[in-house]
Amino acid sequence: MKKSNWIILAVLAVACGFFLWLWYYLDFNLVDDPLDLLVAIAWWAVVAALVFGIRFVEKRREERIRTAFVAPNALFNSEAGFVMLGGGESPVMALQQVLKELKYHFDRADLPEGERASFVYIVRTKKFAEGGDAWEGEVVVIDRSDSEPLPFANRDELLNIVEGVPLPSDTPSTSSMGSGSAVTVPVGA
């Protein structure tokens, strides 16, 4: 978890301690009222809900950061930025390296001004662990807006989708990555 989340949890723990002290200071512990137990249970339920809520939001943020846009000779990730691929370099292996190095900071990288990128795929990684040995998510083929995302459960399935899936034959090929067309996106617009 990020530093800000730990700070929030620390504030909640201090607040719990303060309210417990206040409970005894005001002598509420001497009253035999069933409402006391209900108030305590409700407070801890709120604290637990906040902890789970923070974790859920953090997991969603990490998933968004792991999303990458793949072009024939480059890829873009919101934290790593624009990564150029060497000749013959596999976009999946380059993406795996980028995902290994993510720190999940709050800083965002922008595409370079005045350049254009022809993205072919959007790779949404839901789970990435053990350096890529456990890798799950889905691939969206950009020029197939009418189709469903293609799920993958491991690196080999992702390799097959990105480097071997045949795309509609009525669109011209832009690279050796499949045989689909790319959508050219102006960078910085």
C-alpha cells in the first residue's frame, strides 16, 4: 500500500484510541446499556469498511496503472511513459519488463508532444505477480470496437493474442504484430 494509505490507517487507529479513552473518561463504561455494545460494533464496522475500501480503491488504481497501449514499435504506460522497442523485440516481453519495474507512484507520464503513435492493442493487466509468471487480464484490439476484449490467463496466451491473432483481412497490415490496422492517435492533443 502507498504511504498515504498507511497515514489514513494510522489516523484511524489514533482516532480509535482517542474514542476509547473518551468513552472511559466520560464514564460511559459504567452504564449497562446494550446500546454501548452496538455503538462499539458500529464503530469497528466503519473502521473495517474504510480499510477494505482503501484496499479496493488501491487495487483499482494499480490496475489502471498496469494498463498499456501497444504500438508496432513502442508501448505506452501511464507510469513508465513512452517505451520504444528495439528491432525484433517482443512487445509482450517489453511490457513484462515495464510491469516488473512499476512503483505505482502518483506521477503520470505524458506522451511526447508533437509525435504520433499508432496503437494496435490496449493490454489491461488485472493481475501481475512473480515477475510475470502469474499474469492475467484482457486485450482490446483497437480497430475491433465491435468485439469483446480477449482475456488471457498467462504470458503465453498474451503472446499468442498480441503476436499471433489474425485480425480482419479487409484492413491493411501495419506491423508484424498480428495483421490488423492501427489507430493513429495524435500525441499531446
